[in-house]
Amino acid sequence: MEKSAAIRTLLTEQPRLLAYIRTMVVDPALTDEVFQEVAVLLLDKYEGLGDDPHLRGWLMITAKNLSLKAIRDRARRPMALDEQTLEAMDTHWQHLDRDALDDRLESLRICLAHLTDYARRILQLRYRNGLMGDELAAALNRKKQTVYTALTRIHKALAECIEHREQAVFRRSPTQG
């Protein structure tokens, strides 16, 4: 496999890999570290990895192994899921419809764009920066309950927006009988 093709596949799989890694390591910074390690390994080994489907499988297995290694190396970090649950998830992730995931991520991007700047800031502080509870409230200069209420409303708005977009796509689908 050529280097450029390997990098294209990595970038195509990036959202899926980040989500997969995040379910295991929980910590956003550690998620980024593991993804970077996967990318570095790919650059070292791309020549012997074969075709695209094989590379996609290698990326998932490598992400899993490096995630577990990172968790073990950082004993102070809690493991979000036990290894038995992670094994069960592997089956699901292998059969996940890539197109459906891409469609859902695109819907999420569009729906996020419709949120207010304040709502996007809350989400960024919560999920990208990993702030919770009192830290999140302090960063926003709001009461903790106010922030939780806002998060609940934001989650509901995003869920409704994504659902609405998916229903609209389903109604337009030519495969619908």
C-alpha cells in the first residue's frame, strides 16, 4: 500500500477511531495520544499492511491494543469498561455501517452549527476539555444546576435535530418500499 493511500484511509477512519478509543480510555487527552500513536505506527508499517479493508481492521486492532496499553500504563486513570465488555463491543464496531456513521456524524456537524455560540462553548468545555461539575460551572461563571439544565437542553436539541434529519433522509431514500 502506498503511503498516501494509508494516510487517506487513516483520515477517513479518524472519527470512528477516535470514538472507539474514547469509549475505552475516557480521557480526551489520552484519546488524542493513543490516536497519534496509531498514526505513527501506521507510518512505520504501512508498506506491509495490504489493501484498504485489511488496513481498516489493522487500525481498529491497533487502536484497541494501544488503548489498553495506555490504560495499564496510567494506572491512575479509571478504565471505563472492563475487558469483557470491550471484547463484546469489538463485534459491534466491526459490523458498524460506515456509511450510517458518516451520515450521523454529518448530521451532528450540521446540528452543532445550528446551536448558539454559548451552547457550543458548553459542549466544548464539557467534552473536548473534559470539564465536569463545579469546574464546568466555574469556567462558565454559572451555577452547576444551570449548566446541567443547559446541557440537558442541548442534548435534547441535538437528538431532535439528528432524528429530524435522519427521518428526512429516510423519506427521500429510493430504497424505501
